[in-house]
Amino acid sequence: MHVLIVTDQHPDSLGGVQVALRLQRKFLERAGHTVSIAAPALHRRGYVVAPADRAAYLDLPSTSITRDREYGITLPGRRSDRALDRALAARAAAGAGPVDLVHIQGDFWGAMIGLRAARRHELPVMFTMHNNVDEGTRAVTPLAPIAFAGLRAWRRCAVGRVPRQKRAETRASAPGAWRYLAELTAGAALVTAPSGHFAAELEKHGVARSVEVTQGGVDDEVIGAVRAVERTERSRPRLVWLGRMSGEKRVLEFVEALGKSGVDADVALHGAGLLLSKVERRIVALGLQDRVRVAGPVPYEAALAAMREADALVQTSIGFETQGLTPYEAAALGTPTIFCDENIFTDLAVSPAWLAADASVSALAESLRAAVSEIAKRPAELRVPAAAGDRLLQSAKTAAMVKLYEGVLGR
């Protein structure tokens, strides 16, 4: 089958969703299927698409929305419609064949563009909801209710009214972002989420009556290659943080906790985003330059190598992650995690691990002290067993995804 994935950000940009998309494509293609990914063109300085990805990536006309040019926006409308249809026609002419279904893995412009494409080409739609839009929006602005109203108005302008048979159901959904998501997914054949706890949240708030769980996996071969590299000697524990530097990721709270904890450890922050300059300034203000460095965005393999090399990953967002793929990757590499989100801690269920007692900076500082102290006493010993990591591999996840596709297509 030919699956068209439409998303909010380019698959080569930084982020856990993008990693998941690249893995889905790799293993679906390995199983004999065709995957095209439509997303805003990437404006990162020096970026050149890899030859192996050129045909599958359908870049849409876009505008950069962050100073580091990592993330962009494509406005849903006739221009994006024409660009996507031209790209799909070229893909078909090259032998890919027509699209069988549209798999939307975005919440904003990508979702609207995907819905417009499905309507034009009379294709079934499957949604995977990767982001807790309600929690994330409320974390970054006090004007969240206005933002949600704007999103609902934008959706209606771009896509049209909710199907008549779904209107009563969407009106019964919870207010805020949940109502927006219910209206967005109203015409979908299937709605899925990457974790049990987020699937339950979506059902609870009326986004869909039934939400399937499609947990993201980690790349079998890449994990195997990174596992094979010996970890280097170190004089003190090493911690790593990876992600988008934005409010909902609580990266500034992490820097504050490092200062408060006084831990004797080397810490690397990999990522970029709106808070990058604030993070750099706060590190200097707290006098942490001798221990904490901002390594910036890195390719996926380098991020995995950084996690393998670390003694612990630090996971700092709370209530925002719908799966939290990075701790899964770390566990597959043998690296334990210091958690702030109890849902991710519970869903992953591996040992060793540490969980902050609450959402405060003080609680995170205490967890950092406890983890670093234990690691320092038992250097190179506190690792996640390989058997626990094997169940997280992508090869085990793709067959389940294909069955869902076949169900949507009635095969």
C-alpha cells in the first residue's frame, strides 16, 4: 500500500515525533509498502536532504517560525494543495502508485493540509495524536482559551464544518484544545495515540470514543550499532538532556535544578528552540559553565550515541508528552532515566530509574542528587538490562501498524 503521512514539521527537524516518523517509514518500506511524508520545507542553515529521502519527502512551501530556522509553518490553502498534488503526481509518475490512505500525524497546519488532501482524493484518514495540545498550550501562554478558539476558527475556515453525524459528539467533548481535536478528527476512520495513558486522556475528554495505542519503537539496527560501541572512562557521572527548548519541556527548570542540586556531574543539553538563548544565559548566571554545556541540535545517531555514553537521561516535561520516546531510546541503549513525568515512568517500567516526587525544582534537584550519588558509588553498573530494551524495538511495532492500516482499508 501507499501511505501518505502529513505532519506539522519536517521529518528531518529536531523532535521525538520526527524520529518516530522516520522509523515508521523505514520499517514500512522494509515490509514492502510505499511511504510519502508531506511537511513544511526545512530552512535549517546548511541542510540538504539525503538522496535516499528525496523522493519520499514532499516539501511544502513554508516560512520559518523560529530564530534557529529549525521549525516552519505551511498555511493550508490552495497553494499548499497545489504543491502537494504536484508532488504526489510526480511520485506516482516515478512508479509509487496512487495513495491508499492519509495518516495524519500533526495537530495544526499539517492536520488541516492532510484533511484537505484526503477530501480531494477521496481517501480514508487515520490520525495519530502525538501531542497534548491542551497541556502544551497552557504551559506557554496565559491566553490559551483565546488560542483554542482561534484554532477552532482556523480549522473551520481551512477544512469546513464538522460532518453532520459527528456534531453532537464533538459538542459533548471537553472544552479547550480537546474540543478542537474532536472537531479535527471528526471524520477520521481511526484515531490512535502512542501510549495507553494518552489514549485514555483522549477518550476521557471526548476526542474519540475509542483510541487505539500505537506505541513508537526504536530503530533495531541503529540501536544495535550504538550498543556495540564501548562507553568511555569518566571521572564523574554524565547526564544528558535532549529535546526542543520550549516552555513545556521545562528545560529552564532543569537548569535551575542543576544549580540548586550542586551535583558533581558533567551535563550536556542537546536541542534548540525558542528558549535557547535564555538557557545559555541562565547557565552563565548560575555559574554552571564548568559542568553544563549546550551542545545544540545533533543528528539522530549522534543523539543516540550521547544517550548511550551518558550515565542517565533527564526527562523534565510533565503531562505534555504523549509517549516520551526519548526514555524508551535510552532504555534500549541501557541508559536509565531520571523522570519528572510519572506517566512515562509507569508506562516504560524499567529499572533502574528515578522519579521526582513532584513538579517542583526542589524535587527535581533532590532526584538529581540521589541519582548522581548512586551512579558515583557504582560507576558503569546502574544500566538497564538488554532484555528490557529489546521489547522496545521498531520491528515489533510495524506489523501492528500495518494491521491497523488494513483495517481502515477494509482488507
